[in-house]
Amino acid sequence: MFRRTLDLYREAFSGLRREVWYLSIVLLINRSGAMVIPFLTVYLTSKRGFSLEEAGLIMSSFGVGSLVGSYVGGWITDRFGFYRVQFFTLIGSGLLFAGVGQLDSFWGLVLGIFALSTVTDAFRPANQAALAYYSHPRNRARAYGLLRLAVNLGFSMGPVIGGIVIATLSYRWLFVINGISVLMAALAFRLLLPPGRQGEAEPVDTDEPVHGVSAYRNLRYLAFVGFTMLGATAFMQVFNSLPVFLKDELLFSEAQIGGLIAINGLLIVVLEMPLVHKVGELYRPLPVMMIGYLLIAAGYLFLEGAGLSLLFPLLYIFMLTMGEMLSMPFSSTYAAAQAPVSRRGEYMGLLSIGWAGAFIIAPTLGLRWAGHFGFNSLWGLAAVLSLISALGMWLLNYQPSRRVRWRLGKLRRRLTGSKQP
């Protein structure tokens, strides 16, 4: 049994190119210092004294910046290359993190966090395009899984370190240390992947089209991004609304909040790569994502009982994490498979825009909804959004039978008056 498990892990990590590992190391360094975002809503409400509605608006500015950054990042990636975009956005993000921690006013924080998220999220399409460049379609899900493993390994440490920094130093130091970690990631990126490396490494051989339709005219892909955005809006409550709920309703400390959220990252580190490896060999991305969103919905239903027992928040984190592992790596895989080679930045940018839309909607919707109707009502809403996303993935994957296609064609001819088959 132990030998089979060991072989499964070995298979899951084998066959990936060196550049994929280097990109993952950079993200591990970056995310190990990711302390600000998990505590941002708590910082705004408990330390800066903003109301839930004001905190939601400030967090929405993060989402607007993410939207702008995702679009601009995809555009400049296709024109200037993924290397330059990744390096300079890391430098800019590090400096902005340190600067935002010095802001106090409402509008100063709105503008500062907008600028921070714009630069931070311009990195994402370039990073996703780089990974698609360095991976083969047959192991691309595992390549994205490795990248997410690095992100979540770092993220499992970030909130814990952040809670310690808050307890021993201050929130301002939280921003400074986060900025330093991003600058260290930029240095590691430069050392591990010097500028010439991108030109020296030939893209892997694939049968993917070089040219094709724009992502913004691909109706099927637009629908996919829309359903992904709904699921992401539900998922993002773990970062926007859950910390406030845990602190105000369940009286968790910052260290306890960080520890609970860190379980998400630790589970991903242990389980995601072998899970993605086995599932990716057997199933197409869309059905896997459908199951993932169903699990996220189940997680939010468990959270309804959080006031009864501390077991329910743990069950929520477990179900949410399982759903995340089945939905997110395969969404990137699906996006990369749909993208023509010359438009990868655009397609990855549009997927990031979907997530940016969730960043805009999630905090305002979540905190306002909780303020007016209570947190239990919010968890029910998040479950419904996840179910809609699951239904969307099923519809996109649905292949009608020959008889159904014939009937649909007959109906279309009647409606249009056409006599052509």
C-alpha cells in the first residue's frame, strides 16, 4: 500500500520540464509572504474602523484593479512576452504592498489597493501563458497543479506567519514583510529564469492551432468564463466574509483564523497533485469541474452549522478544498486547450478577468448581504451560486444524441423558414 502511494506521487511529479519547476519555486517564495489578503477585511474593520459596507467597497476596488490588470496583462503578454511582464509586475507589486500599508484614509486605500491589484493581477496571464508554453497538453493539468501546489504551500504558511506578525509587531509590518517577499520572488525569477532562457527554450510540440478566434468572440469560452466567475464569487467568500464571520460571530483570534485557512493550503499540498494526475487521466475537464463546484456548494451548507460546533468550519474547509482541487487546475487546463498559441495571453487574461469579476462582486455582495440578512443567509447564497456553476459546466459538456440534434435542427428550420437540412 505504501509502495503504491509512493509510486502515485512519483508519477504525479514526473515528466514536467525544468522551467515549470522554476516558475513554481518563484510562486512558492512569493506566496510564503502572502499575509495581507487573508487579513485585509479584518484589518479594515477592526483596525481602521470601517463599516462592513465600506470594507466591502475597498475590497471591491481590489477586484476592479484585478479586472484591469488581467486585461492589460493578457494584452501586453501577447505583445512583449511573458518574461518581461512577470518580472516587472513582481517588482511593482513588492513596492506597492509596502506603500499601501502606510495609507489610512478611505479613498487613499481605495486607490492604493486598486493600483496594487492592477499590477499584481497583470502578472497572472503572463504566468499562465508561460506555463502553457513550457508544458505539453498531456501533462498540462499536472503543470498547473504543481503551480497551485507551490501557491498553496506558500499560502498555508503566509496566514500563519501573518497572524504571528500581527500579534508580535503590527499590521503595518504585515504590509512591509509581504512586499519584501514579493521582491525576493522577483530576484529568484531573475536568477532561475534569466532573460535569455525564454528565447532558448523552444515551445513544446503540440497540435494546438497557432491562430484562431479572439477569446472575446468565442461564445462557448465566454460562457465558460461566466460560469467560472459565479463559482469564484462563491469560493472567494473564504477570504472576504469568512474571516469577519469567524472573528465577530465565533470569536476566533487572528492566529486561529490564519490556522483554519492554512488547512486549505496544507490539504492541497498533500492531495492535489496525485488527485489531478489520476483524475486528469480518466476524465475531461468540464465534468471534473462540475463535481468540484458541487463539493464547494456542500461545503457552504456545512458552514450553516458553524454556530453549533467547531467541527462544521473544519468540514467546510475540507469540502471547499476538495472542490477547489477539482475545479481550479482543470479550468486553466481547459482555457489553455481552447486558446490558439498566438492568443494564449488573451485567453488566460479573459479567464483572469472572470476571477477579477468575482473579486469585485464577492466582497461587496458578501459583506453587504451578511450585514442585511446575516451570515447564514450568505452561505446559502454561496451554495446556490456554486450549484449554478456546476450546472453550467454540465451544459457546456453536454453532447446531445443524434436524434436530439436532428430534432433541434428541424425546430431551427421551422423557426427560420429554411428548407435546407
